[in-house]
Amino acid sequence: MMTKEPFYARTDPYNPTLLPDDPGAHWQHLREHLLGAARCAAEFAHNAKPDDQSFIDTAQRSGLLHDLGKYQDGFQQMLRDAANGHIKKRTSHAPIGACHALQNAKHEAAFAVYGHHAGLHKAQAHKDLLKNASLATECLNRASEDHLDGIDEPWPAPTPLMNSSSNNDKKRMDLRIRMLSSCVIDADRCDCIRHELGALPTAKPLDASHRLDRLLKYIGGLAANCPDGPIKAGRRDALNACLDAAGTDGNMFALPLPTGAGKTLSSMAFALKRAKCFPERYRRVFVVVPFLSVIEQNAAVYAKALGKNAVVEHHSGELGSLDTMPRTEEGRKRSISENDGNETFQTADEKDLEKRLYDRPRDDLARENWDAPIIMTTTVRFFESLFSNAASDLRRLHNIARSIVILDEVQTLPKGFLAPLLSMMDALSRDFGVDFVFCTATQPAFEKPHEARDRDKRFEQGRILPIISPTLHARLSETFRRVIEPIWPSKDDTWSSERIAEEIEAEATERGTRSGRVLTIVNTKRLAADIFAQLRETTEYCWHLSTRMCAAHRLTTLETIKAHCKNTDLPCRLITTQLVEAGVDLDFPVVMRAMAPFDSIVQAAGRCDREGRETSRLGAPAGRLIVFEPEDNATPYRSQTDITRALLLDGLSLHTPKDVRRYFNRLYEDDQDPKNIDNLRLSFDFPEVSKQFHLIDDRTKAVLVPYGDGKQLMEELRSTQHIDRDIMRRAGRFQVGLYPHEFNLACELGIITRLWPEGDIWGCCMQENYDEYLGLILDRPGVTTAMM
């Protein structure tokens, strides 16, 4: 047995070939790391749940234990072998501290310690931990000899949730374990950064009072440029209602403002005023939106209102995580992973990469752990982080605690995940001081009706508090009404793509639409491309949008369309899929919408005479919304669309809140948790929960495309044959997702290839297959293009 001290946590981060006794070596002592991580974990736990001393003490003890297994001789030898350039034996460390926690019946600590690298395991995996009992005793003795303060102190009192038979308590315990793990994981990573940089970058405080003053001054400037009248008065009343409601008791709020009433700024005003009213209660504000286009748009608004660097954006859709980055051949030969996948040792070139990654701006760290005053992220990233078992996702959860979360366009949450989503939000609000603000013009029915069946897992009536009164809502709805009742399709009247193109031209010309501008929203990429191809033969002023275009392409196209419509009187025909419906600022006098879920139709109406030009000119709602049945009947939302058709038989109005509730109550009657996620949470099967919880179909594979900087990015990746966080972030704007059959076809046709032989990053290698209007074309070059 090798017993020579000192014990180390890791090798030199900058010179990995140096041994600890070499001049200038900067190995981190294990005792220093464990004490540092324990302090960080306790601080994070206190910030997340300051009134729960047991939670704080458990986080501190878990921080002390997380690397207890590094006191093994085998691990110390492995560090030296790594510095010498060869690994003789792998030694796992995470199970040792977890074993000690389990011996003391501290199950939540065992979860956090065991999963601090490999992620949360399922509860059944703990039965094998006790086989490490003798090693745990040996490592504890060495920790005591190493003067590791606190390692022998009594364990904190257990939480009663762990042994409760209540299903609700078990789901609260599921969240508690996730939060505890988050504190430990982030503490481990942050202490590493502190060791490498000499100090840990810290976020600025929310300073809600100052930010609110700045926001209100910006809103005042906008109002000064708005002519007096009902629109200006309506926005002022909506803002004042938000400010007045900010001091209200409660933790779940509804903000059902109609399109044009200033929801983006008023919701932020509510959050900042609430944080100002209760400065000890809230630490940050989250803005969670469904689509990248809405993030880019709203972030630009907040940058003007609050300052360029006020909001940290954290987008979904990156190429992958750093943990899965391809390595050089030399690095693969010399890298090792522990038996439980916990630790990775890297060569000098890889450590140089890691050094650059740690030598990063404060915002980059904030994207990793959400430690910033205002965070803007996607619905997918926010909720999938909450249900994930991966350490990189869990790391940021403790910073959600004691926050105000604005869920924009909340109607887009899929009904198949409604039960676990609501139960998670309920636990966050009750146990970790999180307030939720549900923002949308089409407020979903998250409260079940009194006559609902027991299996309905929605909130009881009264759980969600309205920010604006029903009277004000009715008045605002009338003030901002832009659209007459839609023209619904006649029975058995279906439209082919040729008929749709003809109707667009008729609306734009024969029926005297202002400037010949028509927005058409359909349900499939194929139909959008077909209609666009026909219109391109007859008009120059025609655009197309779909997810076959990369994000940068879509955003550029949107800006082009907005500028065209603002600065000219020329015609504009836009053919698009439903990606423009939720929150995108488009304004067309006529909107044509393929039959769809009712909330989608209402959202489409929000793009119709959005700025109220025609309505003001006529003194009455003037926007025209035409709903049609496509001939192919293709849609990804068949059941929701069928509900809309059924409700039409009894009459359906876009402007009646009870009809919106009718639709959502019918929608939520069943299938609130078809993947049984809440039951998996009851058994603490974290890997399976993570596997089952995906808000969007993740079967697509990202392919880089030669649009704008995407071409240069592909050349850079071919040359360097590795990716880092900066490249991943840049790449997210220049990629298209392909489903398996599409991906296989693109491979067969030679449209896409690996960017280097041993990597798994794919790109479109032919400029001819990326069209300036349609995006990625899945056809051989030179063949008549068609969208799949």
C-alpha cells in the first residue's frame, strides 16, 4: 500500500506532464478541493433554500464526500501515471463517498455524490454501493489523517420526505435530490475553476430597482412616440396592472395579454417590480420562450430596454456537449475513463483546449450554470434540464431556485408532458421559492374544471392568479382586436397546392388587399415549398420560411421581410410553416391558415393587421383570416386539429376566452403523461425519466449547411478536427435537423458527409443543395428541386 502524503485531487491543469514535486507544478491538494467544494455546495444550498438547514448541511457534507474515493492509493497512482503519459489501471472514486452516505442512511447525499460526474443513477443502483464499505472506511481514515475538517461530524437530520408514502412527497423528494446534486456538481466544477484561475467569477446582483427604473424609462420613451388613443391607453393600462399586481401573494400567475398589448415588456416589469417588492425572496429572472426566433427578437428588445449585456442568452440546438467532443488520435490513446465514467485525463493539446475554455468571459460560465441576473433560454433547455440526469444539465438547477420564471407562449407546452410539467412547477414553487408567470394571448387551461375526473392532474381552481382583471382583459381584447371572425372552410372543400396559390393571388390582387401582401401558414415543409415554387413563377416579391433553413437564414429572411414591408409599398407573399405563429413580429393584412389546432389559428390571427393600420383606417377590425383544409390533410397535430373541427360544429370564436378554455379542456382530457414520467419519478429512476422526457422529437440529426458563416465554419472544423464551446455555439445558427430517413437519403445522394473521417459532425458539402430561398434541398444537384 502506498501511504505517502500529500493526496491530490487532480494534476496540473496547465502543464499536465509535470509531477507534483516538479518546479512550478500546480497540482491541487485533495483536502483543499474537498473543503472548497464543501463551502461552495453549502453556499449554493443556502442561496437556493436559506430556511432549510438540513438541506444546507447535507450539501456541505456531500461536498466533503464527493471525491472521498480519491484518497485511494490506486487513484493517486493513476494521477501520476497520467502525468507520465500512460495509465496502468483505472480507479473509480465516486462510489466511495456514496457508500459512506448510504451507510448512514443518507440516500439523497448518496445520489448526489455517486452522480456528480456520471449523472444521477436509479435508486436500484445503490444496492451495489455497500460493497465498497472497506474502501470507504480506509478513505475516511486517510481523510481524518489529512485533517479534513468536518468529515467526522454528525450527519444532519434527515428530511421526512425520503420515507413518506405520499406520491406528492416523493415527487418533491425527486426535485430535492436534483437540487442537492446540482449544488454538489456546480461546487465541484466551480472549485476547479477557482483553482485554475485563482478566483471564481461571480455574477452581478439582480438590482431589480435599478433595472426596473431603466425599463420604465424605456417604455416611457416608446409611449411618447405612440399617438394618443385606445392603443396607447391599453398598453399603459396593461403595464400598470402588472406593476400593481407585483406585490400580490402567490407563486403562479397568468398574463393573458392580447397581441400588441406589450406583453414582452410588461411581463418583465411585473417580474422586476415583484423582485423589488421582495428583495430577499428573488435572485434572478428567467425568460423562457419556445423558439430561437423569439429569443433573438425578445433579446434585442431587452438589450435596448435594460442594456446590451443585461441578459445572458442560452440557446438550444447546439452540436453537442463538450463531454462528447471528438479527440485527437493521440488523445484517445492516452485518455482514460473510470469504470463509472467519472473522470477523464487528457493530453497536453487537450488540456490547452480546456485552459482556453476556462479562460472565458463571465457570460460563458453563466451559460453553464445560469448564474446571472436575467437568463433567457428555450422551453426545451429549461424543462429538459429539470428532468435530465446528466451532470452538465443538473449543474444549473440550483440557480433556478428563488427566481421569477416568465414562460412566454406557454400554450406551446405539449399536452403529453402536462402532468410532469405541472407537478415539477408545483414543487419548484412550493419548496424552492420559484414564481411562474404564464404569458400568452391564448391562455391554456392549467386549472381543471370542477367536474374533472380524478385522473386529471391539472391544478385545482384558484391555483393560478390573474395579473389583470377579467374586466380589463375583456376591454384590452376589444381594444387590440384586429381581425374579423375567420372565414372557416366549407364542408368537404379541400384545397390543392395549386388552389392555395390561386387563392393567395386572388386575395393579393382581385380582392384589393393593401399592397398585395398575404401571409400563408401551412402544416408541412413539402406543401410550403410547393406553393412557393408556383408563386415564384408569377411574382418577384415572394418569400419562404421553414425549418429546412438554418436559424441564421430564417432570421435574416424575417428581417428582410420586415424591412421590405416597412420601407416599401411593394407586394409581399410569405409562405411558411407554423414556426412564425408564436411571438414573431409579422404584420399582414391577410393571413391564410391551413386547418390546425385552435390555439395555432388564434396565434396566426395575431400576425394579421398586427400594427392595426387597416383597423385604424376603417375604424373597425379589418384583418382577414382565412382557414382552409389542405387536400393532403397532412399535419403533425392531427388530434388537436380534430378537436378544432369538432368544436366548430357548436360555433367557435377567436375572441371569446371561454372558447379557448373549451379547446384546452378538451385537449387535456387525457394523455397528460403517456410516458408515465411521474410514476418513474416516484421510484427515483432518474436515467429513465431523462430518457423519456423530451419536449420535442429529438430523432433529428444536426447537419451544418453552407449558409453565410456556416461555410467557413465547416472549413474550420475540417481543418482543426475538433470543436469547443465557442464553435458549438456558433454552429447552432448554421445547422438543419434531419429525421433518420431524410438523413439516410442525404447520405446516399452524397449531399452530406462527415467533416473529418473519425468525427461525427456532418455538413452539406454541395452549395447547389442549399437554396437561397428554400434552404436544404434533398435532391441530386441539377435535378428539379423538391422538399421532402
